[in-house]
Amino acid sequence: MTETTPYDVDRVRFTRQALARLVLCDHAVDVADGAVGLVATGNDPDTGPGGRVSQAFQLIELAERALVSAVIYERERGSSWTEIAQYLGIGPAEAEERFAANLDGWNTAFEVPYRLDDSGRKRIPQLPTAAYDPARACGLLDTWARNQLVLVNDKRPVSSGLVMAVPEDELPSGTP
């Protein structure tokens, strides 16, 4: 399936490394927002038995997704399996094996960006949302970071540090 969408032109401005970093940022926000729900105690009486365990377990799932995104980002920025494995406490071959399917999926999404749904009429993006629509992701993540990271004094705390395919001074004004 090779038809284009309005997001395709926008995505070209971003390197694969930048897109991977946006996905990692997006998944990190999910972890942070999920953890916030465990902090306040006022609603504990409204939570059924085991409810907080459910929330904590969901954090593990979100953190695992963030870890996969971090590995993909590190590979996109040129980190070796040896460098990645040292932080996981496993060998390089084991690290590569553990994340091979995730990396294959990431790479395939750039070759075949869409698949048809079961009806055969609707295209489903294969890239994670933040990589599929990076301009929107930049806006949302910059806003989240400005609101949450009180010691950061940057109008674009996420998007300003991305490695772009097109230099910022060549972008039209008002572009993230």
C-alpha cells in the first residue's frame, strides 16, 4: 500500500532517530502519567480490592514499552548491542535477540507504512502514533514537558533537541 497521506510530507522533515526519540518521549509520558495515579491517596476508598496492584502492574507494562522504544532509539542513534546490553545486565547477543522482533517491526513500518483493516477499506498506520504524525507529537510533548518539568525553561523542551532531516532555519515560520 503506497498511497500518501498529509502526514508523509511532514514526516520527511524528521530523521528516523528523531522519530524514534519522539516515540520514546511519548511512551515516557505514558509511564509518568500512569505513576501519578498511584501518588494521591484520597481516592483509595473508591478503588476496589487489588486496584492499586492493577495500576502498578500497568506501569510495568508501560515501562516495558518505553524500554523497547529506548532500544529502538539507541539503535537509530548508532548505539551498539554491547553498549545497550551493558545497561540491561545481559550479553549483546541476548539483547539483540530480545529486541529483534521490535526492531524488525520498526524497520518494516518504514517500508510498508500502512496495512488494510479487516474490511479492506481503511488504512492502519504501522508506525507508532508519535512517529506517524510527528508535528502533532512535538506540539503535545512540548506542552506536556513545559507543564510538568518546572525547572526547564525552554519553549520547545522536546522538539528543540531532535536531530532533524531538514535544518530548523529552512522550515516555514510557525513550524514545530
